[in-house]
Amino acid sequence: MFTPWPRGVNREMNAKPEILGNITIEFRDVEYHVHGTSRDAILSHIRLKILRGETVVLLGRSGSGKTTLLKLINGLLRATSGSVYVNGRPVDESDPIQLRRGIGYVIQEGGLFPHYSVTENVALVPRLQGWEDSRIVARVEELMKLVGLDPYEYAQRKPRELSGGQRQRVGVARALAADPPILLMDEPFGALDPVTRAELQREFAELARRLAKTIVFVTHDLREALRLGTRIILLCEGKIVADAKPEEFLQVEHPEVQAFASSFEVGEAQP
Amino acid sequence: MSVWEFFASHQREILEATGVHLFLVTMAMTIAILIGVPLGMILVKRKSLRAIALGVASILQTIPSLALFGFLIPLPFLGGIGTRTAVIALVLYALLPILRNTVVGLTSLDPAVLEAAEAMGMTEAQILWRVRLPLGLSVILAGIRTATVITIGVATIAAAIGAGGLGSFIFRGVAMVSDAVILAGAIPAALLALAADAALGLIERKLKVV
């Protein structure tokens, strides 16, 4: 339960050894209904503690509630009942603007601003935070290198002049720009071709290890979950049905886990 | 008298009328834009109000233009004979396309972009000014373009309430049963409309982002 990340990565952990201080995100009996009726429950009885530095993958079919769960963390959606805590504060009582500026967010196709250049997209949050220009310029260059884009070649391009994989890289750079401690990713690599996807997954896994951020990653792809997660949470019809380390996940005895496992064997060879 | 002879002999008069016409259109469009675009911006986050505002603007549009000019004449402050009444009527006509396109331009963006903007911690105002407005500008301009062409046409009727413009030739021509005189008003009005349409279309394409 306590060593999901490599030793020595998280320096602050050693400074604050108590477990409570390491819970970054917590769901306490969270329910989410569309029209406030329990018949339309999207999420029910969600209890979940996400520790600092974990890469938690939320796995599930379409409609299992994984994206909803993700959006409850940065307040894009509000829980019908129960509470979500981020860094010990209930999301409902936090200023959503300040909360979100401390949480990176990456979605499919990047959700980049089409009227902004790569630089302007990446610089967005630092600019909102009022950073000085020189610091923003340096940060953008650093981030572009971090996600594998040559700043000289791509800085002034518009999103439409990039490939899908490049747009996704910019999306990751933008989310990381103000160095948020938490990163939320909603099927970020879902729209990419298999080769580019595998390439980005590999690089991202490496990046995640180096950055030591708390990452919550939504996917319906078991292979991706096994590659990237330090912990996999399986959602089925709005409930958490499995919560395991990747190496133990396939042994979990739940029909939904087995359904995912069998589709994995039939559909694709082992990575 | 042929059309060309009339044009040649009334050059100055036609030019003056064109000037008055342009003045009416420019005034009306400026006011309509100053009302329509900010109103559309306010309506982005107010769905119920949006339906009411668009409904009122649509009803205004359905009133026959000649009748609208007529209705305005007896009104205190707004009404009377002349330029002011004409401009007000033209504003009411231009409002719908501008308002509708502003609302559509600001609300029908890629939902992923809006979600990203919200998730980045942008405030409503920042999203409006930095995302919705630049991305919706070409749609807003398309509305302004439609409104301009309509206004140039409807402004010919302003002559009926004594505001002058190219419509004065048309009314005079109808009364005199003279095609030449009608055309002296109609041709410059049509040319104005075409020119405005082309010029605004050019700007619109330049502003288009995706």
C-alpha cells in the first residue's frame, strides 16, 4: 500500500512521514447522479484514497463513470453527495479557479486552442498566474524539450499544423506548464495510431517516473493501464470493482477484470 | 430619358443621395453592433434570457419594413420624421442577424476547447475574451455582413419618412412611372450592397481560425 513509487523520488515524503499528509486526493462516499435521482447513478459509493506520487489508472468500459470520476477532482463536475478532497480540502469549498490552476488536465486530441501557437498554448497557465515573460519563455522551451518537441521548429506553429501525436505532446506540456502537483489525463492517447500511441506511452511512463507527480489517468485500454499505472482501479457501472497493482491486477477475481483480461488475450499479443 | 442620360444629368444629386444612404447605414450598423455584440456576449451564460432576446429580435425582423417606419413616427423621443427615426428602424432590423450570429459564434465552439479552458483555471471572463471571442469572430462578422446587406436594402425605404438616401429616387421614380429614375436609386444601392458584402467577406475569411 505504501510503496507504489520508486524510493527516493519523492523527497517531501521523507520530510512528512505521516500517512495523512500523503493523501493527495480522497473520495468519501461519493455519489454522482445526472438528474439527482438514484436511477441515473453514474457513480455510487466511491471511496478512494490516492497517494502522492501514484499513477492511478482508472480503467473501465465506455459509460463506466471513469471520466466523471476524473472531473470530480478538478470540480468540472460536482458530487451529488459525499465529498472529494484535494490536498485535504473539500473541492466544494475550494475556489475552482485556484484549484484548477494547481491541477494539470490533458484530454484526447489535447483540447488545444486553435487560435494560439504552440508557445501560447503551453504558456497559458503561467500567463494566467502572472509569471514574468522571461520566466515563461524559459519554461516553454524547457517543456517542449521535455515532451520531445524541438522548440525552434514547433514553437510558432498552430495546432492544425501539427500531427495528432505532436498535438498530444503539446497538450501534456501545457498541463505541466505551471508545475502542478496533480495531473489528470482523460484518454490522452486515445485518438492516436497504435505506433504513435505506444511511443507516447513509453515516453510518458518515463516522464511520470521522473516528475513524481500524482497522476490520475483514464483509459479503456488494459494494455495502457498495465504499462503506465502504479495502481489500477477498475470501474464497472459506476462502482469500483478492483483496485490493484498492475502485476496483481489480472489475478483479481471479478468477472469484469476477467472480461478485460480475455479481450486482452484475444485482441492483442502481450506487449 | 434613358438611364444613362439621367445618371449623367443628376450625377451630383445621386452622389449626395449615396452619401446620405451610406451615412444612414453606417450609423445604424454602428449602433446595432454596439448593442448586438455585447448583448450576445452577455447572453452566452444566460440560456433563458437568450431565448427571450432572440425571440424579440426575430419578431422585430418579421414586421414589414415600411410598417416599422410607420409605427415609429408617432412615438415620442424615438419617432418623428427624418434621420433619427430611420436609423432606429434600421438598427432594429440589423439587430437579429448580429445578435444571433454573436450568440452562435460564442457558444458553438469545440466542447473540448471549452472544457480545456475551464480545466486550466480560466475565469468565465477570460474564457469569453480569450477563447470564445477570437474563435467566434468570423461567425460574428458573418452576421454583421448579412445585417449590412439587409440594411443597405431596407435603408431605401427610409426615404418614405423623409430621411433621404437612394430610396428617394426609387419613390420618385415609382411616382413618375420612370424606370430611369428608379434605377438611379436602385443601381447604386445594389452596388453598395455588393461592395460591402465583398469587403466584409474578405475580412471574415481572414479572421477564420480553423
